[in-house]
Amino acid sequence: MSFREKSTWVTFVLLLVTFAVYFGNAFFVLHGANHVDGHPTSSLFHLFFQLVFWFIVLEIVMHILIAARTPKDANAPLDEREKLIALKSMQPAFYVLLVGAFLAIGTLHLGTTTYHMAHSVLFVVWIAELVRHGMQLYYFRRGG
Amino acid sequence: MRTPVITNAIRRLRSEHGDMTQQELADYVGVTRQTINAIELEKYSPSLEVAFKIAAVFKTPLEKVFQYRD
């Protein structure tokens, strides 16, 4: 497995776990009793920044570890197949983002708050990123 | 499974050149070992630039390395 593929796996898993924790909490906070007039308590805000902090720290640590095993690979620029994989993976992720963004805007017409809409947009960005990294892994496994 | 249109003789050429490894060929060409493997297994068709570089490593005309099948 190449450094790029390992790197993509690391980011994919960390994205999946970190934001699954966040959206799991956000769902209960936004739909539970722990909010006033649609504005959740600051706990959600703090949780978000804590998770983003740990996401960044773990990304750095994991990338240092995998780069230490294959330093030559890690320092090499993307080759043409890797660039093509990155480009091909952007397309489905973009469609997910586009459709999801419009659906997120549509939530306002359902009588939800801007706080809900912001979370819907964030959720869509998360799904689009998972699709992008997931597609990269698929193409890496397929060969190109 | 799709039938590859561009086939190649890289594996044979590597063995004829002192059992050159995929990593050695990748280093000469400037791509990753995984890319050479994907080309060799006909899962990925390289750009003209990489195709010419591979042919140059083996000091062989391009058409002896890559073949196009209709």
C-alpha cells in the first residue's frame, strides 16, 4: 500500500469517527431538551472545537508515523495516476455537495432555525468529504 | 471485466533487463511503484510522456512496449 493510500485511509477513518461523534451529539442537543429557542448550549460549540483539535493532532501524528515508514514516498510529489485519482474523486463529491447544499437551504422552508441549517450544511460537507476520500480509496484499490 | 485496449510487455522487458524491479523502473520514470504495477496489470493507461520514458529505460521503440488493440 502506497503512502498516499495509507494517508487517505487515515483521513477517511478520522473524518468518519470524529464527525460521527459530533453529529451524534448535535442530533441529541438540537432535538432534545437541552436548548432554548433552537439555540443549543455552548457545549456543542466546545465539542466541535475539541474534536477539530483532536482531528488535527491525530492527523499530524498518524501522518508522521506512516511517513517515517516510507519517507521517500512521503516526500515524492503526486504522480500522474495519483493526480487523476484525486481529480476523478472530486466529481461525485461535488455532486453530493451541490445537491446537499440545496437540500440544506431547503430545510429553512421546513420551519427550522438557521442553526439547524448551518448544521445541515456542515453535515453535507462531511458527507462530501467522505465520498471524496472513499472514491479515492476505491480508485487506489482498482488501480486507477 | 473490461478488456484492456492498451496492452504492454513491461513485465517481460523488466525480466530481460536483469530482473529490474517495479521500484527501480518507477524510480527511473518518476512515478510510484503502485503506478508501474497498475500499468503492468493493464489497469491504468499511462500518459504519452510516461510511456516514452518507460520505452527509453528499456531502450526499445514505444510500439515494442505498448500495443493498441482495436
